[in-house]
Amino acid sequence: MGTRRVFVAYTGGTVGMQRTERGYAPAPGQLAALLRELPQFQAPEMPALTLHEFDPLLDSANMTPGDWERIGRVLLEHEADHDGFLILHGTDTMAYTASALSFALEGLQKPVILTGSQIPLCETRSDALENLVTSLLLIERYGHRLAEVCICFGGRLLRGNRATKIDSEGFDAIDSPNHPWLGTIGIDFELEWPLLRAPMEDAPPLRVRPLGEVSIGACRLYPGMRAEALAAFLGGVQGCVLECYGAGNAPHRNEAFMETLRAACTAGTVVVAVPQPLRGSADLALYATGRALVDAGVVSGFDMTPEAALTKLTYLFACTDDPTEVRRLVQEDLRGELTRPALTS
């Protein structure tokens, strides 16, 4: 076997499912059997594997912040004995988990790669084998130079907190529209080393930030949205991701709508604006409609994905209950999750 030891956390998802009368469903023990039987995983250039199967296995649609923390704690328990981590996960919420772990794993100095598949590994025509083998070889060959949470899927290496699911049918289901790929895997591994986060000397020990009972919401604007609907989204939450039109626009002529936003921000709710389009940044200074959001107390999430913004708010409120501090930190680049525009004179 290779020189490195990889901890494989199988949380669930399509990769290890099998056909049933009700469609694909998790099959405990099946993935372990396939990893033992398939010759690709026994090849001499592959790392040694430790497989941990979650009980119960989860369809990723059932993931919760508690599960993000649970995954992080399992990784922490096995960190000392392994050179890297592979998390097998369903694609539906993979970007949420990757984003959450990028924040919650404080002091991370080893690679954490998430992958999965669109078709189960047990099927004749599956993308699972390529995704798993590529992810494991990445850790075996380059793990000593990687220290961040990534997604490896469809021949792409992506920053975890920049990723989003863009396709429910294609094999290239995950992408990072607002950030360059960290690597392209074809015949060769072509990694963009200037973009990758490397291990640091004298880093503090790895720890997992407890996410606690943080209450965060998300709201996508739509034409004709009433103030009452917005108030229902904002009621009882500490933070809210507001998916805005274009470059960060909202219906500023709707006085009741804007007053609802203003009242929530004044009461301590942190509202973060992100763009609905896959590409672009929430530039709240560009249009009058954006400036109205600033006047109401909304802060910009710049080019963060909704997944990154939501999990970052969850993380920040787990760190502090001070809304002013959360408003400041949510606009700072903590793990490579956002790009702030250059200041102009």
C-alpha cells in the first residue's frame, strides 16, 4: 500500500446505496464489502484505509448542523493516527457540510476531501469509482501539502466553502462559479498550488467548534414578496441569509418590507445579503436598491455562496452572541470563502 493512512468517514449518500423497491436507499455494510473486493482499492499506490460507517447512514437531505459537528468530532478522534480524511457524502447538501467543516475545524493542518457520486458504486456504470480513487490518490500524493476542506468531484478539486451543486443529473454536479478550481484531474493531476491552503508551522492543535443551538435562516427574494412573509422568515432567528436580486438588490420602494428588515437588524438579527445569480458579488453600493439595504442594517456577503454564508453565520454565532461582532466577521475572509472588492478612492 501507499505511505499514507486515510480515515474514510462514510456518512451516507448515493455512493453506497443499492436499488430497492422504493428506489435507491442506504445499505449498511455494502460499501465496506466493495472497498475490499474492488482491485483498485488494493493497488500498491493507494493509501491504507480506515473506514468508519455512520449509524444510521444518512441521505444528505436529512443532514443537520448537529451532524456537521458529529462528523467533525469523528475526524478529531482519529486525527492523530491519520494523514488525511475522506468524507463520503450525498451531493444534495455536500456544499453545506464542506462549508460548515471549513469553519468548524479550527487549526486544520491536514486535507479533508468530500466526495460522493451520482450513481452508486455497486452499479455497472457509476461515477463513484473515479471520484473515490481520485480523492484517495490526491491525499496519498499531495496530502502533506494540503490543509483545507475540499470537494473532489467530476475531475475537479474545489474549495469546499466555494462549492455549490449545479446539476442533478450530470457527473460534474458540483462547481465553484465564483472561484477558480483548485485543481483539474485528467490524465495528470494539475493542482493550482498558489490557490491551495498549505499547512502552517506551529499551528494550534485541531479543535471542533461546537455549533450549539444556533438559529439561522435563509430567505430568497421574489417579486411581490410581502413584508409579512419576510417577517415570518426573520422571526426568532439570530441570523438570516438574504438571497438578493442581481448585485444585491431588493424592493426598496416597498416601505413595509424595508421597515421589517430595519426592525429585525435593530433588534440584533444579522442579515447578510448574497446574490441569487451563481456568479457575481453582492455590491450594496452599486445601486440605490442596494444602498437601501445598507441603510436598513443589512451587511454584504460579497461573493459567498448561500451555503457558505449560512454555515458561516452558524459558526460565528457559536463563537459569540454579539451581533456587532458577527456583522464584522461575516464580512471578513476567514477560510477563503469570500473575495472583498478592492476599495476605490
